[in-house]
Amino acid sequence: MLKQTEGSHAMAEAIALCRPEVICAYPITPQTHIVEGLGEIVKSGELDNCEFINVESEFAALSVAIGASAAGARTYTATASQGLLFMAEAVYNAAGLGLPIVMTIGNRAIGAPINIWNDHTDSMSMRDAGWIQIYAENNQEAVDLHIQAFRLAEELSMPVMVCVDGFILTHAYERIDVPDQKQVDAYIPPFEPRQVLDPREPVSIGAMVGPDAFMEVRYLAHHKQMRALELIPQLSAEFEQKFGRKAGDLIKAYRCEDAKTIVVALGSVMGTIKDVIDDMREQGESIGAVSICSFRPFPTRQLHDALCRAERIVVLEKALSLGIGGVVSHDLHMALAGTTVRAYTVVAGLGGRPITKTSLRTLFEKAQQDALEPLTFLDLNQNVVNREIDREKQQRRSGPTAENILRDLAAGNAR
Amino acid sequence: MDKQPVKFYQTGTFTVGNRLLAPDERSVQANMTRTNSLNSGHRACQGCGEALGARYAIDAAMRAANNQVIAANATGCLEVFSTPYPETSWQIPWIHSLFGNASAVATGVAAAMKVKGRKDVRVIAQGGDGGTTDIGFGCLSGMFERNDDVLYICYDNQAYMNTGVQRSSATPPAARTATTMPVGPEPGATWGQGKNVPQIAMAHGIPYVATASVAYLHDLEAKVKKAMTIHGARYIHILVPCPLGWGAASQDTIRLARLAVETGLFPLYEAEHGEVVASQKIRQRVPVEEYLKLQKRFAHLFGKQPAVETIARIQAMADRNIRKFALLEDR
């Protein structure tokens, strides 16, 4: 049903339609509205046969989810930022045990300095944990990806993170088509666990594994990710057939036909990128974009095929790997090995810094002339940075960096 | 009901051999149909108090729950010695996730059983003192506070034995561990620290809290059995001597567990909804030296110049317990 609604609430409705049996909730901005919505749906009785548990930390949220999933219940939780880091040990554990938990990440920066706004640093920090990571471009896709996520998780018996840009998506009101129960029931079969704690057939789960078998267990977890490369497009196609709209898949190309320059990004920033590309195409520029929906598993071959004929790519990253630069860029270098495609990394939008059409237009035009540095920080205030670097040179006790910068900005010293 | 005090002298310890009891009063462990939930062949050390405690506790729980038990286990000795795959000692559905989350995992299992309509299945979480009083404490307190339908059993051997005997918040003062060496002006574990988790459990107001000892196995079984008749969060804290970590002889595990009780250092009691409802009286009060002397972790107290003051402080701890829990009254 089409409705004008908040992204988080639409996601909550969609998740409820997937009939989760255990939901663990712990508040952290900006995912709170999703679990609040679910709490209301469960408490009102709209979703029956579901345990909604208010836990005492994110570590407990995912640990409760681990127990529930291992005991055969369809299980959901959500978190963001510091919360994801606080549960990090359990994030790896859930994947290592092969438990099909679905978790929303309301993507947000990681402190210090504390910052509640959007970037991708949180989910990127867990890219090696063994979870499938899929990124939503808009709220319709966020709704649709959650429905696909339960199916994907349970078919492979591995956990799935649905990454949704904090605030930009979670708090945005949009026209969203929330499917009905019959449609979702026809898409997601009842949960048949591969392994389950059941007194009728006792098993031990989580045994110590030594050097004789650890490599094999890890390899098989990788093998599952490789299987997901086949399954994600299939589930996306089946979704399109049943729901009448496209969502998910590994990657999505936008106006890439014969494009000399291709912009690569994840998540909601694709909307702005597409607008800029439309403008530039109208003026005869040869530019397109590729959106990565599945970051883990990384669709290396598909990206190679989509990008290998371009002259250059611009990788727009909402995360920064300190000491080297891009995160996604490095995976893309592997995808482009053996080609002559030039790759530029652009770090943008950290901590919620707006990514504007004007900035992107200037950036893409520079890229077209190959006038970009290999690593660029979009809209970085170099004056602010220089003042702090000078201060550190001049005095040993220069004080806390973040506070110095805020003071400079407030005093109008760094325009 | 009037009770006739009867003394049995066969063992010199007031314990009663099963053969002297009526069949329905005998221990679960003495019964041919016991489930051997933690089966033989595991890799615990000789004289391990934790293996003994777990075996009695889980078999008693199985009996009480008609064999419908699922257990979540914290990382630690019990986890490591019981599941060196492809061998597992567990004859029950059992999961190990992490060091600090056994109670949360158990909460999840209990939630799943509820939605699945498996009212008959009971859930147990278990861990050592490190996994309970330290790293797992947040999750434990959360499970208590929500009154989740989980029985948590702590096997307390008073240090991190699995990693090589480091100090935990359950390590007693003056005890030597690998991180509280018997050197300097205040040798051994520092005074004035540590956590009394049974008392903290009681402060949550949960329906049932008990302490138990592997020297009193009938009592231990009875407490587990009672806990299994109750729904909501329950906590049993069992003192389990560790020959390796305590520097004690393997054959002294039961003796030490008994001396801990008879000195007053480890009071045995039960509490319901935050109030003590019963405590086990001390029948032969013993000075703390008798308990301490058997353990190398306290050897520095008994050198050429005995640490009389320190021993007196430990005795004062025992005396305080005796007063607090009325361990000598109603004789």
C-alpha cells in the first residue's frame, strides 16, 4: 500500500510483515525509530507470536539474538555506530556460528569526536565479520531489502546487515509502498533452521576448534559468501516478479552506456549523484554511475564488467580508512586489476557533511580532466585544518583538536 | 514439623551415605537413571570441583525438568574441557557463544522456546566466576532485572583458572594468583575489593537465589530442584575448589569445599525475592587457618613469620558471615 511515511516506520512495518519471532531492542540514534515502531506493533498485538525484549546493551541485543536464532526463532535487531562496535565480538560470533539474524544498521559516524550523523564508518568496520552487507539507495529499497534479507539469511544460514543511511533515510518522510502480508508470506517461507537447540535431538554448538579444522570452517564461511553472489540476483529477480518492482541485486548501473567516467558509490548518496549525472548527460557529457548494493560479498566480477570499459572511475566513499584513504576503493582496485581504468578516491560526507550537487558537479568535471588527486576530501575546510596544524607546531600543549576547531569556527577565524 | 536430630558418624563429617536413606531421598546422582548430562571422558583436571558441581547440577535440573533442558555456556574451563570436538561431553542441547554473554544467549533461547510454545523446555546458563562476576556481569544483571525465565549457575573457583589463574572479582583477599603475587608489603589479592554476586542477585529481587557447595551435594541438588520449580530469573552460586589454581591436593576438593562452609567463609543460604529464607547452620565451627593452610595460594601467610594480622582479618570475614546469616543459631 502506498503511503507517505517515515523511512524507519515503513521499515518497521516491513520487518513485522516478515514475522520475526524475537526482536531485541537497545536505543541508539538513528535506528531508534525502527525498533520503537516494532515495539508498538508487537505490543498492540498486530504482530503476534513475537517476543520483544528491551535489553541492557547492544552486546546483549546481539547475544540474545544469537540464543534465539540458535533455538530456531526468526530473529531481528538493529543498531548503529558505537552500538555496532560495542557488539563487535558478537557480530563475528553470530556469523561464525552461521546464524541467520537480520540486523539493520542506521549508518552513522564513529567517535571520537562523538557525532550522531551519517556516514558509513560503522558498517565498514565490520566488513570482515562474515555478515552479508547490503546498502539501500532510498527508503523504498530499504523496505524491500529487509524482506529479501530474511530470505537470504535463512536460505544461506548466515546473518545479513541491511545498511540504511542514518537520518537521510531513517528520518525522511517519503512515498513508500509497504507490501501486504500475503505478498510477504508468499516470498518468505517459514524458517527451517540448519541447526537448532532442541532437547529431542541434542547437539553441541560452539565447540572449540583447533588448527586442524579452523581453516576449513573459515573457508566454508567464505564459500557461503560466494554462494550469496549467485543467490542475491536470484532473490532480487524473484522479488521483482512477485512485488512488481526492482530492488537489491549486486550492483546497479545508471546511464553507463559508453560512459568515459563512472562514479561508484553506496547508499542514499546515489540519488544526488544521479541528479548530477542527468544534468551532465543533458549537456552531452559522457558520465554514468554504478551503485554497489552488495558490499559483502563484493561483486568483483560484476564490477569489473561494469567498469572495465570506462577511462576512469570516481569512488565516492562515506568512510575513511585512516592512514590509507578509501575502503571501497581497495576492493575496486582488485576488481579492476589488469585494466587501464584510472581510479580516484573521494572521501565525502563524513559525520553528516552534506554532499551537494554543486560540489559533485565540480568534482566530476575535474575528474573528467584527470585533474583530481588520487585521494580527495570533498569540501574539506583547509583553513581550519591548517590553523590546527600550525597550532600544534607552535605549542606543545595545543589542547584537544576537536574543541580547538569548534572554537575557531565559532569565532569566525577559519572561513 | 518436628525434626529429630540424627548424627551419623560413618564419615566423621555429618554427611550421609545414600545407602542409609530411603530410595526417594537418595541423590539424583545415585540413581541408575541419571542422565549423565556432562558425560565422562571430558578433560577436566583430577579433583576438579567445577566438573563435579556441573555434573550434579545439570543432572538434577534434567530430572526436575523431565529431561527438557537447554544450556548456554560461557567461555571458560567448563566450556573448554567439555567440548574438544569431535568429542563433546554434553548429552543435552548446549551452546557456547562468548565469554561475557551466556545469560543473554540463554534469554534468547528462553524467548525462542516461549514463541515456539515449548513451555516444557527449561533454560540454564552457566559460567565460571570470571564469566559471571566480571565480564558477563552486565548481561547477568540485565537478565535478572527483566526476570527472564533462566536459571544461571555460577561455578565459582575464585579466579580465571582457564587462562592460568589470574585474579577475578571473586578472588578472596590475600590469595595468590598470577596477577596478585605474594610479594611486596601487601602480598596476594588486595583487601577491600571484590564482588558478592549472590547478594547483588538478591538486590534485583529475583524469585530465587542460593549458594551451594560441592561438599554438600544433597543440598546442591535440592537447591537446583527447587530452582527448577520456579519461573523467572534464578541464580545459584556454587563454590568449586580448583586444585590447580588453589594449589591444593586433588583429593582435598571436597574437604576444602566443606571447610569453606564450616569456617563461615562461604555461607550456604537461600533467598526468595531478595530475602534470606534459610541458611545452613555450621555444626563444627573451624578456624580459618585449617582451610587456608591446605592451599598454596595462601602459603605466604604461614611462612617463618606467620601473617597473624592477615589471618585475623580473614577470620573476621568468617565471623561477620556467621553473624550476618545466623550460621550458629538454632542449635
